Amino acid sequence: MTVKQLSLPELADGCARLGIRNVGLWREPVQAFGLEATAKLVRDAGLTVTTLCRGGFFTAIDPAERAEALADNRRAIDEAATLGTDTLVLVSGGLPAGSKDLHGARERIADALSELGPYAERHGVRLAIEPLHPMYASDRCVVSTLAQALDLAERFPAHQVGVTVDTYHIWWDDTAPAQIARAGAGGRIHTFQLADWTTPLPEGVLTGRGQIGDGSIDMREWQDHVEAAGYTGAIEVELFNDALWARDGQEVLAETAQRFTEHTR
């Protein structure tokens, strides 16, 4: 998503040129290029798919909408397995239209996970609940903190459901380091993502993720937290940024790789 202006073949070529061996993919470009074609592309390029994003959006009240959400998440799990990744990132969904019931929405997430966790396990895929910054609670994700994500995840086996740790969404939360330790103790840190916090936020706020090093977040500090908690997996960079998307994608890819080297260990 950081370089969504690149086609998947262009992305694979750019990664090969820069020596990047891991890539997190989003479902929309994979579906547009073709699932089997994407699996072959990344395999031939020697790339490991770290995660697939995204499943989720479990909070609908209407039975037909909930059934379709579950069906779509089963498709996402199938896609993850075909791509060879063991992690599907979940953005849980916001409040349904007209509702103010956060507790009810979170319980519907748990209900969905109870159905999808065993299905994911059968396909060798883990579900990673991603808490989003509270500014997204109404429309995108009623899970706003790592504590809330873990309260949901811990109802299920760790090999079925864990969490995503994303610096952009948790850097403000002084309880997050303790929650990272809690997640690590339970084997529930399924992926770790970096993005910086820059202001002012753009209208709509969705595309406000800053390039690493441009904002307020100490990336090494959060890397220390997740590694102290036992995490040894890949570190992803996930940026939604209109200014980056307007630039040459290969230039942005190279810049991102350089910033990653500068701001992590």
C-alpha cells in the first residue's frame, strides 16, 4: 500500500533491485492482478508475503450483511493461504449506521472470530486484530487499543487469533508497552508495522500516515518493545499518504527502504 501506484510486477522488480525480500500485500491489487498470478509472481521473485490485508468489518447488525462479511473473510483466509502467508490482518469495523453501542459491536467481532478462527487454523492462517487510533472508532474500527484487541484475542487460541502492533495507531497510548509485553507473553504478536505521525492530518484522516522519520514517533523505541516481548518476525512499513502516492513509486520504495534502515536497528 505504501507504493500502491506501482503494479505488482513493478513492485516485485523494485524489491528485487533493492534487496527487499518480504512484502505485505493488500487484497484489492491481488484480486485485480489475479490470485494465482500474484502467488506465482511473488514466488518467482523470491519474495515472502508477510501478511495479507485486510479482513474484518464484522460489526454489521443486519443478518445478510453479517453473513456476507463472514463469507468475504473466509475468501480472504483462502487468499492468504494461496499467497503463502500465515497472517491475515483484521480491521474490525466501525459502528453500524444509527448505532452508538460500542460494546455490542465488539461482541459481534468476537462472534465472528469464533467462526473464523477454526477455519483459519485449518488453512494455516492466523488472524491479527489491528487496533486503530480512536479517531477511526466510529467508521472503521471499534477496537482502539491493544488492550481491547487482546481482550478479544485472548478468548481464542493464540495460533488462531493475535494482534497487529502498528506504531501509527498506538504511539500515543502510555499503556501500550505493557500490552505489547502481555501480547508477547501469550504469543500473540502476529505482525509489527511502522508508520509515522505527522500533522496536520488531511481531510478524512485516512491518508495521514507519515513517512518514517518525518513525524513524532520513535521507531526504535517501539521496535525495542516488540523485540523485548519476543517478536522475531518481519517489520512492515504501511503508509497511506497522498503525497507519496503522487510521486514516482520506485523512488518512494527506495526512500522507504532507506528510512527503514535509518530509523530501525
